[in-house]
Amino acid sequence: MTSPNDTKEINKDELLSHLKTLGIRCLEDDNFDAFISVAEKKSWSVIDILSHLANQEMIERERRSLAWRQRDSRVGNFAPMANFDWNWPKKINRETIEQLLLANFVDRGENAVLVGTQGLGKTMIAKNIVNNAVSKGHTALFVQASQMLVDLGAQDSTTGLERRLKHYVKPMLLCIDEIGYLSYDQRAADLIFQVVSRRYENKSIIITTNLAFNDWPTVFPGATSVASLIDRLIHHSEITLIEGESYRKRQAKHRKAAKQRKEKSK
């Protein structure tokens, strides 16, 4: 073992380079100078220095991990739940949704289904759930049903399809948005069935849909896997119904009324 007396003295730049080589990224140039200044001022021992360095590196790694999970979730921009008008829908179970927002169901590998007509905030709620799950340390992926099915359907080899299926199976939470707005063929039904089956009782799924499950055969006409697909989705699932008029339609009416008042006042 090399003794301290045998260690070559190195300068600050070399030490920073060695730390980065070892994977320690918390001390960049400015942070490093401040760190050394505090250590000298407080006369830290070797144990103190190592303890503070380890703590800062753990904080930095969690920050980078969170940034990576947020990027990989593809959740994009969304309005926070503080902006959600709970009084607008005619029917909504606020308590159930607030429980879903805690994202504890992801720990149990359970599912959530948000059912309601267009413009009632299903996607907004789903994105907030995904974001909260990511903040709790889970990996997640948000994708529109049409995007996922086009992606899977475009694979022209068994190897390529398997690779993309793994992409949708890997995250602890998968949110499939807007099932029911378009119709798909039997192969699309089989593809989404494969994703759901591989995640079944292991990893969580959020579904947003404008249709009751009884109407799903109209989305996948003639598909024999629809019944099995629904069966796996609703097992260990919290199904929440949201009813009312489109919030976006209400905003459009308000804008139109405001414009008319402005024109009359001229």
C-alpha cells in the first residue's frame, strides 16, 4: 500500500480531474474553491472533508437522477394541480384523485383509469400524477396512445418490435393518454395488449379515455383481445369518472363574450 509520503503532490486542476474521473461531479471550479475555503476556515479534519464531500455528491447525484427521470418521462409542459378548477366538473371524486396524485399506487404496481369527455382535465391530472411519481424516485413515461401504436406498428422485424415493447414495459409507471379518440385495427389492439400484459400485476399504468370500457370495441373493431385487455387493466385499478362540459369550451365562450363586450364598448 502506498504511504502518504509516497503520494505525488498535485495541484487543484489535477485534483479536480481526478475527482471527475472517479465520478464525483459535485465540485466544479467555483464550488471547489468555496469548498476548500470553508474547509480551511473551519479547520476540517480529513473525516469532515470526506463526509461533506460524500454528502454533496449524494445530493448532486439525486439532482441529476431527477433531471434524467423528468426528461425520460416525456411529460412535457403541464399546468399544476393548483390551477385545476375542482368546481367545474359536474362529477369528480376529488378524494380519489388526490390519493392518485400521491403516486402510492405505483409502489403497489396498480393501475389508474381516468374516464371523461374531452376538455375536463384528464391529461392535466395524468401528467401531474406522472410528475409526482418521478419526484418520488420512480421512472415513468407519458405517451399518447396514437404515438405508441404508430411506433410499435412501424417495426418491421421481430427484433425491432421486441426492443420497442421493452421501451414501454421498462418504466415503473406508463401513462397512455387519449385512448378512444381514434379507431385502430386488430394488430394495434394486439400490440397494446402485449404492453399491458407484460406490465400486468408488476408495473403501473395510467389510462385516460373518453369512452366507457363497454364502448372500447368501437376503438378496436373486430379485435379478439379487447376483452382480455380490459380485464387486465381494471384488475387492481382505480377507475375515476369525470363528467361535465369541456373546460376549454367554457374558456372559448368567455373569450367570445369578452370580445363582444369590447366591440360594443367602441
